[in-house]
Amino acid sequence: LTERHKILHRLLQDSSPADG
Amino acid sequence: PEAADLRALAKHLYESYLKNFPLTKAKARAILSGKTSDNAPFVVHDMKSLLEGEQFINCRQIPRQDHHRHLNVSSVQSDLQREVELRFFHSCQSRSAEAVSEVTEFAKSIPGFLNLDLNDQVTLLKYAVIEVLIIMMAPLMNKDGTLISYGQIFMTREFLKSLRKPFSDMMEPKFEFSVKFNMLELDDTDMALFFAVIILSGDRPGLLNVKPIEDLQENVLHSLELHLKMNHPDSLHLFAKVLQKMTDLRQIVSDHVHFIQLLKESEINMCLHPLLQEIMKDLY
């Protein structure tokens, strides 16, 4: 699932506020 | 002590809400009622005013000297009109994608969320974000139109209805929902808890480990119930009424995804933002 949702996955893993 | 914990949770979620969401209900209602010290929003009510205002869409601050800049457009040609509609749609998408990031940051601040299985975190967000975005729009709306661009622009409902199909059908269900939702008169503190309840829905398709999600949601539900009783002592059955909205929301989201699919088929020049694409793919 994380493979098919790379951006969402990245946003979840980012420690700083996401920049989109 | 338990009630104190629930109040602390409500306070924590409200603080995270204020940190992550740029336009609160309190601010939006002040703008809509004209009770703000800032200037009134720029009104978009036809193609000409959209052309005048579109350079400010998604600007957090409109340079005031340009506010009433005269644009020499007597009649907008229909091909230009199509182009303007598409451009507007793209700026809506950029703002939506940005809002998805904001909701994600909010979700991460829910105590226990980041300890859930990573796949489940993705699933919860995939299914919750559009629901939360639709609830977030409600305070920006009244029966006549909606604030956009962080409250800098007010776009009329009639104008949105006048766009070509299927753009014209896209916002009307959200207005209908919002007008009813706004009658509950929730404030920002209530909304913060409601967002967390929506995100922590244990019945989303494909969840691997439901129990810890339900446990987290139950705690937030207790906090919401207590908070609504204290914050709205005279509003009967408010907790039940708020929860009922979650059913309406699912239908609106499924219709919205259907609209986007129609758009993808009918518009050759349509490109969907990759983050929104990923969320909507196989959603319903």
C-alpha cells in the first residue's frame, strides 16, 4: 500500500511540516 | 482524572488544529459577516471578475492596490473561458493537495496515530482526507458562496453553477451539505475533535489491525462527547447529530470521486495532481 501511495507515505514519514 | 485526560486531549487537538490549518472557522465567519478589521474579500461572480482575481488565487495576501484594477475584457471568448475554467480547476487542486498535507500533519499529532501500522496510517488518511476537506470547507461557505484563497476571495455559488458541466455540478452538493452542517454551529474546538474521530475510523477497507484504531477513536469520541456537552449545554443530541454527518460525508466523497473520473474522461487537458490521484485511485 505504501508503494502505491508514495507521496502520502512520504508526508507521513516527514518529520518536518510537509511542503506538498 | 479521566475527564481531565479527555479535556487535555481536546486541548491538544485544538492546538494542533490551530497550528496546521491556516483559516479557522472563527476567522472565516468574521470575514463572511464583515466583522474583521481586514479588507472585505475580493468577490468573484463572473468570468471577468475571475480573470481579475485569478492571479491572487492561492495567495495568502492580496496586494490591495490591485484589488480593483480595471481589466479590459468586455466579453470573454468561449475558448478563453474554457482555459480560465481549467486554470481555476488546477489552482483548486493545488490548494487541495496542500490541504492534504495539512490534514496529514494534523493526523500525525493525534496521540497514538504514529504508533499504528504504517500501512494502516496510509489507509486511514487515504479514506479520511477528502471527508475532512469537505468538513473544512463548510465554515467557509454560506448559502450564497464560499471563501477561497485563505479567505481573500469570495466566490459566488451562482458563478460556480454557471461553469460548464461537469464543473458546474461539482460544488452544489458541498453547498447543500455545508448549509446543513453549519446549522450545528460547531466551533473550531469541536471541529478539531471531529476531524480526529473521522481520521480514526476503524471500518476503512483494507485495514490490517483494527483494534488499536478503534481504541484510539473511542478515546477521542469520549472527549468529543464530553466537550460538546460542556461547549453546547443547550444543544440536544448534538453528539449524535455530529456523528450522523459521517454517513452523509461518505456519499459526498464517493460522488466527488465520480465527478473527477468524469472530468478525466471529458477533459483532454486535464491533469490531476499526483497526490490527489494517488488518494482517489481505487478509493470507492
